[in-house]
Amino acid sequence: MGGPFKKNGYQTESFLSIPLTHHGRTLGALHLTNRKDQQPFTHEDLKVFAPITSEIAAILAQGIGFRENVRHFSLSILTSLSDALELRFPFLSGHSNRVRDLSTRIGERMGLAKSDLSALRHAAALHDVGIVGIPGNLLAKKRRLNEQETEMVRKHPFLGSKMLEGVPGMDATRRAILEHHEHFDGSGYPYGLRGDDISVAARILSVAECYDSAVSARPHRGAITPAEALQMIRGGSGTRFDPEVAQLFATTAPSH
Ligand SMILES: [Fe+2]
């Protein structure tokens, strides 16, 4: 509880750290330094502060609960929007869920941490939600889009990530959505990021999204077979796709 420690001119003579726990969950710690009488902190001090720390912990728990509620509520609204998009454009039906499942499979094979996998799943499920901000007739066109139309559609990663702005705890998800059309060699959009500058979740999402789109028909083109789509992923390894992700996907793809 004691011991001198000097940093930035402030000298710590004594120190007491009390965990802030609520219903068995540790939410933080209260740190006290330098007793006024310059004596070390004692077990009596701990008893004095115990009621205060449990109150602080209860307030913290309330705040965390509120934050989680806001997060769940916002996610359910965005998921409904994404579902509505798939109803409006039947050629997108099931796309988000399939991309989520493919992405999760790759993420698990890559050994991503639980929190990274969760961010990846959310990003995959919502990766195209920004399409709600694109004029519908562009998506349904039965011809290739011209340059100006393509530019409009290319805004969807930015719009999607913008829609998640303010949702607590979604920074990694927002980043993956924003970067899901970046290419490993820097030729993608919106920023032309390359290699490791692109988040791992976005590199995974890129492969899963491209595969599922390719095996599904779109108004302006037909579908290709799973084997052809796999060949396309392999062919894009190191240019469009992260080689490690492309390789892993090739060994876990649905047609195998
Ligand atoms: Fe997209």
C-alpha cells in the first residue's frame, strides 16, 4: 500500500486501490494516494471507503446498462433497415446473413479474439446498410452503371459507417464497413488503403462479400458457379484480397 514513486513531479507516498464491483462484476477501481498524515493506508481506511465504492459501482453499472441498451436498440433498428433493403431488392435476399456466416468462419479460422469476431459479425450483417442512401433505381438497373452512377453507389461504405456513428462500442464495426471495398494492393475505395492499413475485419469481409455477390445473380449480370467464384478469389489473392484471407477462404469455402 505504500512506497515512494515519482512521476511528473508528483510523489506518491502511499496508495490504496479498491475494486469497484457490482453483483460480482468488477467495473473499475478507486485509487487513493497520499494519506494526509503521511502514514500508509490501513484496513480501517478500506472499511471507511467500502460503502462509497459500492455506490460508485452501482452508478457505473447503471451507466453501462444504459449504454448497452442504446447499443442493442440502435443495432436492431439498423438490422431492420438492412432487412428492409433485402425485401426491396430481392436479388440481395439473404446476402447479409450469408456474408456474416462466411466472414465468421474465416475469422474463427484466423483465431480472431471474441470481441474482434463480434465486430466482424456486426460489420458483415450491416456492411451494405448504407445502400439505403443510394437512389433505388441505380441498383435495379439492368446495365452496367456509368461513371457518375458508380461514384454514387461507391458512397455506401461511408454512408453505412456514418449510420453507426454515435452507437456505443461500434468503432471496429464502423471501420470494417467503411473499408470493405478497399483492395489489398491499394486500388480499392474510398481511400485506396493497402495491406495491413486495412482492418483485418474489412479484409475478411471483402473476400466473403465478393464471393457471395459473385455466386448470386444481379440485375445487370448472371451468377457464376461456386468453383468459378473460388477461382476468382484465388486469382485476386495479393491484389484485391489479402493472400492469407484468400487462402483460408479457399480451404473453408461452402463448395468444399
Ligand atoms: Fe458493399
